[in-house]
Amino acid sequence: MSGKYLSLVFLICFMSPVLSLDISDLTITSEIWMSENKDLQISFKCSNCSSDTLVYANITGSENYEEIISSGFISEPEGNLTIYSITRTLGDNLKENILPYTLTVFCEDNNSQTEASSEFYVNKFTSDIEEITIPSENPYLTIYPLDTIDFKIRLDRIENGHSGTLTSGVNFVIALNDKELTILEKTPPKDTNSPWILKAQIPDDMEYVTDKKFAVNAVYKTHQASAIYDESFNLESPLEVTIIEPLCNLNNPYKLIDTANINLTIKVDYKSKPLEDINSLEFKSALDNTELIIKEAKPLESKGIWKLIVNLQKQEPREELYYLDIFATYKNIEEKTIQSLPIQFVIPFKGKITNANNAPISSEIVLTGIDREEKIKTANNGEYNLQIIPGEYEIELKFDDLINFKFYDTELEDSDIYSYTNQPIRYDSFEGAEVEALRIIAMVFAFQFDNAQITIPCTDLEYDSGQIVIYQCSNWNFGKRVCDGGWNTISDIDKNDYRIIFEVPSFSKTAFAISEDKSFELEANTDKEEYFIEENIILQGKVSDDQGNGIKDAKVNYLIENTNIIGDSITDAEGKYTINLNAPKEEGNFNIKIKAGTLHKSTNTITKSVEIYRKKELEISVPNYLNMELGIPVSTKITIKNTGQTKLHDIHLEIDDSIPYSWYLLSQPTIYELDAGEQTEINLEFSVSEDKCIDCKTQYSVNIKAKSEATTSKSFILNIKGLESETKETEVEETNDTPEDNSAGFDITGYFMTQSSLITQNLEFIIFLVLLGVLARVIMLKKKSPSGEQNNNSMEIIKKIREEFMK
């Protein structure tokens, strides 16, 4: 290209105008009102701006106020639009003012800078309650439903640089405790120095409140201004009902046992003044929301004072209180008593304390429950009467003799427990009793309790408290003053020089014996040292004190070791005792343990040893007499019985020499064995010929003997008839007879031999030797044969030999 063209291009470019930045249509689209919002909304146009253009703003105002709005808060145009906008929350130090604030917007880039400004005002709308007037008859700061209240309210505003009092265009809302009042009148101010006058009425359905404040909310255009009055008010019922009598409180409620009419004195006020309009007043009564019958409602001479008689039905006795209210209705307003009357349904705790002779007993009774205590002293006749709340109590009885009973966890739940008797408590204390005691203390306590503590003073008793023993009878006969059961020692007692303390479990009738700790001695002896099985053992002895005096009514216990033989006996007036007991049923050595004791103390145990054997005994039964004639055999039965306690062996029977051997024959002279209690019969036969009966007597005493481990004998009378010259019967004893003639010899046959018979003695001696050999053979056979049959055969042989010999 030639130089000519280059110069032209350069000139054109140099001569072209530069496009500058420009801000237009700067608009503030919102008003700023204090106490509402402080958001400033702005829009404007920026000509020749690009994405590289820096846009920002600042606000300046009075009191050196300045705030910079950075580009981060300015929204950039979208697309071809060049309109920018700002929504900015201003700082808290912005103040209402009649002077304007200045908003300046800046746009700049590398080539140029521009700005635009606009003014705006901060507006303010305020309200204030200058005065509240309530009805003059009301108590101070007290209002009632339907009262008309006067409010003086001042409204001020600053708007677009102008200030002043609003006189129109305002709506009001008045509230108490968030409940809106009805505005009856609204009077604007007469001039800029006057307040608004509003009359509002309290709703009749508003709940009663205390210590609450009135609030007013004023609305101007869309702006609100609220105010709260400084003083607090009480919204109360205009109708006030007060119980004047009876005067009761929670610590001293009105107590009832049964259905009753309660006389009440009621005071009724209307707006703090006695209500005189008696014709428009009605009453109702309720006990814990259960309606009661008002039997009478009568005004008294004093204005606003009424007498009411209310019928109160019996309620269940309980620890919680019942509450009685009186409701009064006047001009459609119903109100109940300011303070309810506390009612306590109770149970009677009453009775009469007497001793066993029905004499009155003086006592102080203390009932301690949860957060309560009742005290009463018995009257001169022993009576007491309390009205108590049902529940658990600790009951303490303090008697004139300083003896003290404490009953823990006593259940007093229902009045039915008093219906069975008017003497649920009785007390007795006396010296001497059925046992040797220094004092007897008896108690009847009909209520259920857990345990009791008894305290007994020692100062007026003549004994050392360290030597005492306490005994208890759990089945005491109160009227007879005797123990129908046994006495038991109370082991755990606290003893000192002044008092004795111990505890016992629950009882209904009991007695305690205070005794000295004495020592006793026991003597015990048996009548012998050896006994048969189950034989009677006589045990004798004496129980005495440390001075040797016999102890009456001491109990003597015994037992035989390793047996179930036990028993007891009681000593007599001299302390002596006799015990009869059966020996054990087994053989061996046994120890008899003997111990004695009284209410006061037990003795040491004495041991006596005895040897027990099985009894070995035989019994023979024979007839009292037996008659026979010469030459005519006669027999009888002999019963042998083992009356011992063990088996007997080899029981030998024999007849002593009271009669000749040849006269009788035993069918079984030896019994091999006989069990205890077993018996057997033996046949005994007699036969006497005339030629062998020389100098015979008409009567003999026959003695039969049985010999084994035990030996016995029995005698009977043998009468012989048919003798030529009968002699007078003689008395024969059960002992062995001896020959009347000492010169006579004794023949092997059992006959007595006279002098005349000795002539033929040599011949008979030979026969004797032969017979002796036969007898030896028979004895050998008997030893080999234990059976009764073999013995009988032997007897038959002997019998034949004897018959041959007698011939």
C-alpha cells in the first residue's frame, strides 16, 4: 500500500470519537422505616459498561455516617440488559433524621469514570401510652370483666423529612394478656400536643389474670408502632366469696367421723363491697367436685354475710384432704370461695385402759405419724379419745410406774378395728404370780404392729439389774392373771443401773416376768442299775437352790440316749420328784440324761447309766390237787411256759423226793427249746399198787421243778384214797419232803425201804445193776435224738422195765 493510503487510515482512526461511561435512571425503590427493615433497594443503568467495568456505591449522611457497597453486592445485567440492581441491608448505626442520606453510584474502567447520586430519608413511626384510667370504684390496679378503660395514646412520625403527630389514618388494637379488648370509642387529638383518647371494654369471658400489662398496637399505612404500659393490673372476678367460719387451714382441717351438717358463715362481696342484692344471689356447694345439699341459706343482719348449713355425707377416711367449696352466682357471674375449706375424714382412736381388776390405768399416749403427732392423757376413769388420720403410727404408752411401751409400724387403717371392743389397750403390773418373779407386766394391744420396745426402770426394784432375767408368756390370761402357755426367756436385753430395754415381735396378749438369775442343783438316782427289757425304772431325786431349799414346780426333763424315750415331771413342795419309765426294748448299756429347770434357770445335766437285759423266766401251771386210788392209774397235764424275753434250751423237769420215784411217770422230762411266750404241755401219770404202799400217807405235797437258764417250781396236793386205815390229812409245804424214818434206806424205784425189806436186798441189788445199765442206754439214745417222739419211746421202755420190776 502506498503511503497515501496509510496516512488516511491513521487519520480516520485518530479522528473517531471515544465512547464514555454513563449512569442513568438511578432509582431508590423502597422506603426505610426504623424498627421495620433497613433493606435499601436500588436500580440504575450504566451505558458503555462491560464486564470489566467496576461498579460500586457508597452512602453518606449526618454524623459522619458512611458505608461502602462493594461490587459484590451489585447484580450485573444479564444478556443485552444494562440495568444494575442493589439490595443492601444498612448498618445498625443508621438513624432516623429529617436530613436526607446521599447514595452515590460509581462506574469506571481504564478509559473513563462516571457517577450518579440520589437522596433518601429514614422514616420513623412511634406510639406511647401516656395514661390508663380504670373505674374509680375499683381497687388500685384491679379491673373486672366488662369494665370500661380509658387510654391516652400519643403517636409521632418522621416521614420524608417531615415530623409531627398523626391525627388520622391510624388503626388501633388494645390487648391484655394477649386477649384483645373491644374498642368502644376512638377520639383523635385536637392539636399536635394532644394524645389520642380510646375507650375499651374488658371481655366478660376473659380468664382472671394477675400482674399483667396493657399493650397498644397502632397501624399507620403498613407500618406498626407498639407500646406497653409500665404498671401491671390484676383482672379479678367482681364476685368474691369468703368462708369466715369455721376457721381452718391445711395444718388444722375440719375433722369429721361420720355424716354431719356443717354450719358455715359466708361473706359475699361485689367489686370489693358487700353485696346487698340478696334476691339475685344463689348458692351451690361441692366437695371435691361432688355436689352437696345446702339445707339452709339465710342472710344475716350484717350486709353481705350469710349463714349456710351444708349436709356432708361420710367419705372414706384417708390421709389426703377433701376440699369443700361454696359457689355464688350473681348477674350470670359464678364464683367459688377464695379458699376452700379443708375437710379431713378421720377414724376414732378411743378406749379405756384398765388392769385385770378393771381399775382405771393412768397413761400418756403419743401417736407419731408422718409429719404429725398426737398426744393425749387418759382421764380419771382411764378413757382416751382421739380423732386420727388413718395410716401407720408409732404408738408410745407411758405409765405412771415409768414402764414404757413403744409399738412400731402400728396399722390404724379402718374404724372397723374399733368395733369389737372398747378396750383395745389394757395394762397390768403386779408383784408375785404363778411363777417366782419380782414383777409381772401384762399388756393387751389389739392393733397390728411390727415390733415393740419395752423399757422397765430399775430404781424402785430391790435387785441388781445385772442379775435380772426377763421371761415372756405369749398366751397370757389377762383376767385370771395366769399364763395359759409356757414362759420363754428373752435373750437380747440391754441392762444398766437405771433401766432394762428389750424388743419383742408382734403380740395381742402377753406378759413379761422380771426375775433374778438364780442357780439350782439337781439330784437324780435310779432304784437299781440293771433292768430287764421294758422293766419299770424308778427315777427319783430333788431340785434345790444354792441354800439347799427344795424348789417347787421345777420341771424335770429326762431322755434315754439313742431311744425315743423322753418325758418330764414336776417337783412337789419339797422339790422332790419321782419318775416311772419303761426300760428300752433292746439289751445294752444306756445313759439316762436328766435336767431340771424353772422360769429362772436350768440346771446342769446329770447322766445315769443302766444295763438292760432280756428276762429269762419260766412258769409251771399244775392243778391245785389230784385224787387217786390204790392200784388205779391217774394222770394230769402240766403246762410249761416261757414267760421270759428270750429262747430257753434244755429245760429239765423233775419231781423232788416228796414221793417215791416209782409212783409217777413224766411223758417228757426234758424240753429241748422253748421260745419267749411259747408254752407246752407235759403228761404226768401216777400209779401206786397196794403191795408197794406200806405206811403210805393219804396226802402228799408234790413239788415239780423246771431247770434251765431260768428255774422255777410249783407244788400241788396228791390225795390217795382206799387205804385200810386213813389218817388225818396233814399240811404239806412246797419244799422237799424227807423220810420220817431215818433208818430207812432209799430204793432206786423211788420207794422208801423199811428194815424188813433189807433182808432181800442182795437179790434186789442184782436187779438194780441190770436196771442201771438199761437206764444208761436210754440216756445215750435221748442225747442222740432231740425229737419229742424219741423221748416218748424211751419213756415207754422205762415204763415197761418198771412194770416188770414191780412184778
